[in-house]
Amino acid sequence: MIHYTCDRCKREIDSIDDVRFVVQLEIKPVREESFAPLCDEVDHLSELNEILETAPPCDCGDDNATGHRESFDLCGECYEQFRRNPLGRELSFALGFSNN
């Protein structure tokens, strides 16, 4: 029998009676390319061809280029807390009132 433990609270999850939630994260670097505004007088296909020909080759074996995947097991209580606040930030609502 496989035993599961909640990765957040370290409580054992009974695979028969309890529901186990799996959270999968995919983290990958993103670079935003800056493009010139569209203009009717520019041949966009030739520009795209030039970009593709001069782009460096992609090394798909590099973990930093392709990203990273992580998987976590959560019990029901920890799943609800994660669902409400996935980044674990303090949730404080600051109400601002005018001095009128």
C-alpha cells in the first residue's frame, strides 16, 4: 500500500478514506520581445523570416530554458487554504476613507 503525506502540514493522508489533492506547478522563464508597431508599408513576413534565421538555436535539454515542474500532495484542509491563497500572502484589506 502506498502512503501519502501532505507536503504542507506533514499529516498522513489515508488513500482509502481521505481525498488527496495534487498541486502541479510549472515554472519557466519568459522573455517579452519588443516589436515595432504594425505598419502597412512593412513586409512583416520578411521581418519574421529574418528573425527566425538569426535567432540562436534552442537548447531543449537545458533545464533553465525549458522550465521546471514540481508536484505537491495536499490534504483537504491544506488544499482549501492553498485554493484561497495560493501564494501564501497575508490577506489584509486596507480600507481607505477620505478625510471629508
